[in-house]
Amino acid sequence: MRRYELKDADWARLAPLLPGKVGDAGRSAADNRLFVNAVLWIARSGAPWRDLPERFGPWNSVFRRFRRWAQKGVWQRVFEAVQDPDLDWAMLDSTSVRAHQHAAGQKKATPAEALGRSRGGFTSKLHAVVDALGNPLRLALTPGQQADCGVAADLLKGLAVGAVLADKAYDTNALVAQIRQAGAAVVVPSKRNRRAPRLLDRNLYADRNKVERFFNRLKQYRRLATRYDKTAASFLAFAQCAATFVWLL
């Protein structure tokens, strides 16, 4: 077993969820495993596609296949299929990712590709919802300067949980109302400017560290610790891959 490659037990769970099995455009299960191992190697090492080891085949073929799957939403569907969540409560948070100079394309394209300017240069922000055990449920990507609460409503939409845990950045009237309407408890510290601060279950709120620990696990994938991808679709696909492997590994 080489470094960064899937074990047999993990592959057995993942294989039925992937397109390209025997009879589908000539792709075989063995070919799928080699391809997924190639993507995992890139994600964990952070290396450029051109540095992909020869044992995985032509780097450009692997890259183009990865892009096709990203554009068709394959990585998103696989990420959703491996989930077996504990929905006693859910936790929201985000993390900023510095974009490498290779990720910066045309200036006009930066908003569409989830690249935002900050003092340090281009950044992207990865938003996540995790379950009560800290396993990822939903991901979203925005420019780095976007407020956390801006995508929270979409991330929580249709999610049936007992409570929602988040920091003060998510304390907005609209989001609080949405959480309560869904029948969940609001475990979010009140901002200082609230006239009537909410009571906070501090014992439960302390569990919010699990979403921060999830981001720590995610950034062990060096392709996510720094953004090298020009397109938002590719970068988000790497995040979905890594989140899938968090469930499997």
C-alpha cells in the first residue's frame, strides 16, 4: 500500500458510488481506483498536476477527468452518498484560504470564481456544516470577504436537526428566525448590540470546536490549505473529495 492511497475496505465502500464502472464508456473498476488514488495523491501532496507520478498514467488525462467529474457534480453526489450523519445538532463555520498567484486569473473573473481581495491578496472562504460528531454535511465556496451569515441560510435549508451551533458572526434576525422555524434550538452567542440577548447553552456551545477540528482535518490536504485552482468548481471539488475521505478514512 503506497502513501495516500485508499485501503481495500475504504475502496469497497466508495466503488459502487462512482461512475465509469464496467460497461460505462469502457471504464473499469480498477481504472476508477487508480484515478481516485491519483486525485487523493494530488489533494494530499498539494503538488501540481504535472508532477503526478507516472504510475497513475498521463497527468493531463487524469486532470481532464477530474474536471469533467467536477463540472457534472459527481464529487458532490459521492460526498452526499457516503454520509451517515448524527443530526442531534449541527455546527456552522468557515475558514479562509489564501489563493496562490497561480489561482488568480483575469480580474473580471475573480467574483465568479470565488476569489476576493484582502490585505494579503486573493482569498476564498470555505463554509461548512458538520453534524454532531464533526463530520461534514454541506460545503459552500465564496470570495474571501463575504460575510459568514450570507450563505448560512442555504447551507441549513431543509436540514432537520435538534439545534444549530455557530459563533456570533451568524447572529442575524433572519437566520435565527429560520432556525427556529425549522424547529431547532439556536445556540449562537448574541452580539453586543442586541437589546435582549438570548440565553446560551454554554455546555452545548462548547461542542462547536468540532467544526474547527473538521477544518483542521481538511487542511491536512495541502491542495486545500492553499488554493491553486483557477476555477471555483475545481477547488470546491477538491473540498468535496477531502470531505468524502473524512467520512471514509
